[in-house]
Amino acid sequence: MSERRPDSGPDEGDASSPRRGNSTSAVHGGERESRECNSITVPIHQTSTYAFRDSDEVRAYQEGRSARDEYGRYGNPTWRAVERKLAELEGGDDAVLFASGMCAATTTFFAMLPQGSHMVVTSDCYRRTRQFIRQYLTKLGVEATVIEPADTQKLAEAIRPDTKLFFTECPTNPYLRVIDVAEAARVCHARGVKMIIDSTFASPVNHRALGDGADLVIHSATKYLGGHNDLLAGAAVGPAPIIGALREAVGVLGGVLDAHAAWLLLRGMKTLGLRMERHNANGLRVAKWLEAHPKVRRVWFPGLASHPDHAVAARTMRGFGGVVTFELEADFDATCRFLDGVRIPYIGPSLGGVESLIEMPATMSYWDLSRDERYALGITDSLVRLSLGVEDGDDLVADLEQALAAV
């Protein structure tokens, strides 16, 4: 049985309501209607089930006359506060939470792709997403066409009569490609295809893809939304019918978020606007500095004029994020020495937290591939992905400078 959603009140993302600033929505969105016992913060509803007063209340619930919770896999008041806040930030009707960003993607694909259908996906996106499509969706007879990112002409050519979805990140990982979402939506909708944007690298502060025509936005809320490297969560935001179907699916598949993790996400999101200002500033400053360094071969950052999608990014995004990908004028061993020499960023995967993180994709996400396989995907021995946190920009630049001295 799926959850019957309690009324969420005026804080829910409603396209007809006035658009508030990002920080105002991040602080207040979804919470004013959820206060209990005069508490400013929404409490952690740490419960697996919900009691009914009597049989009449059970019948009222089953008949749809009572909007309330029944069982913890179908709903939680702490979740709903997060969902309302995220819906307001993204400008969607509603949102639904998942146990991780990967769970958000896989559940969405299961719910929206009929058996034997076709989808289009871009090559430069999270490797595990492409692995899921290749290893698991094919068992349902789902076929996928992989196209180069940010190429709407290739998208138009790839769409078939049985195509149901186009899925891409924006920006992508790790080369931060930026598609023209409005043009891609036009291409998709002219052929009856739904478009899903993974907006993890942008956050709703830097880009609201729903406003540009996307049918659904998903997030690894582990990243910028949570912001503190202390939780795993995923989310999808969009029109009520699609979100309702996804809520039904997660209730069946079971990839639900723990109440405490939802509360951590709620707390983290309150500073999203403030944090993104610093992520954006650090990203642009470090990208410009790296591009001018003689030991750096190339930098990929949408805020740089040298990025292949800079014009689209400058026109459609309000900021470019804190992830900078670059390639050193160095071999594998020298690149390892560079990573070992930094003193502020931690060596590790992920992004979007207050602490800076750095990694070599060759030794992290793509370690199990041969060198030839990696290079075919553009993952070279000297490629580095740096996720800048909210530390002082002067300190980050100084740290990178001393580490590059060892290369």
C-alpha cells in the first residue's frame, strides 16, 4: 500500500507562488507547517510504524478520508519537511527521498522504463549509472544508446519510436559538460520523450533544470544538498504525477531514507545558499589559477572560457560549482606525488561537502579497468578531480602551489 500524503501546506513548491531567494527557501521552505510543540526545527521522527486510535480511524485512512502515516516505508514527517524544502528550491510540485543518489536513479529507471523500451544516455556521466543500465536494465530488454554529452543534434538522431527517456547529468562527471537543457527538452518533447537531469553537480542554487523544461530532476543529496560529508541520500523532484509514481515504487522496492539521515539532510540544506556562494567562488578562483600554471596541461571548469560548453553554462547557470577537473603535465607516479603532497583536501571520492576532496579517477572509480579501457573513456593517468570545499581560497591556492612543486 502506498502512503497517502498528509497535506503539506503552502510551503510546498508551487509554480504559482512567489519565488523566494535560495537562502530564504533553504532556511524556511517546508518547515513552518511542520512545527510541533513550538519547536523551530523539525524533529527526528524515529519510528517504524504509526498507531491508529481505533478501527474507525483505520477505515478512514484506507478510504482516503484521513491523510496520515501508516508505516515507515511509506512516509515519515521528517522526510516530508525535506521533500517540501527541496521542491520549493527546485520549483517542482513535489519531491521524494531515497536511501542514496544511486537508489534515486535506479528506482526512477525501474518506474519509468517499460520492458523492451529504449533510452538515451550521455557517455560522460557517473560510471555506476551506466553500469546499472548495461548490467541490469538489459535484463528487462531495455536498450540504451550512448551519445556524447551536450550534443543535442546527436540526441535528436538517437531518439527512436520506442525511446522513453533521455538521461544526463548537467554538469557531467568528471568533465563538467553542460547541455542546453531547454533545447534538449524541445527535442525530446517533440518526440514524446521524457528528459531526466541529474543536477547533483549544479544544485538548485546554480541551475533549476525544471524551469528549463526537464521533466524530472534527481540529486545525490549526499553531495551539495547535505553538504557535510556525513550522510547518504538521494532525491527526485518534479510534477506530482511522476513523483507519485516514484513514491509508489520506492515503497515497493524499499530504498527508503533513515529518519536521522533525513534530519541531517534537512539541517544541511539550510546553509545551501551560503555554502554554494563559497563553492562557486573557490571553484572559479582555483580553476583560473590552475589554468595559468605551467605544470597543468588542461583544466575543465564551465566558468572558464576554454571549456567547450562555457557559452551555454554562462547563459543558463547562476554559478559553476566547486568541482574542477584538470590534467597535469606529469605521469602516473608524479600525479600520485601531487595528491600525496596536498595538505588541505582529503584524498577520497565524492564532492559537495565543506571539506575539500581530491582524487585521481584512475585510482578511484576506474581502478578495475585496464589502462586502454580507461583512456578510451578519457580517464588518463594524470587526470585529477578536485572538489573544493568552503575553506579560504588563499589557503587552497597556496596548498596546491606547494604540492605542484613536487611534480
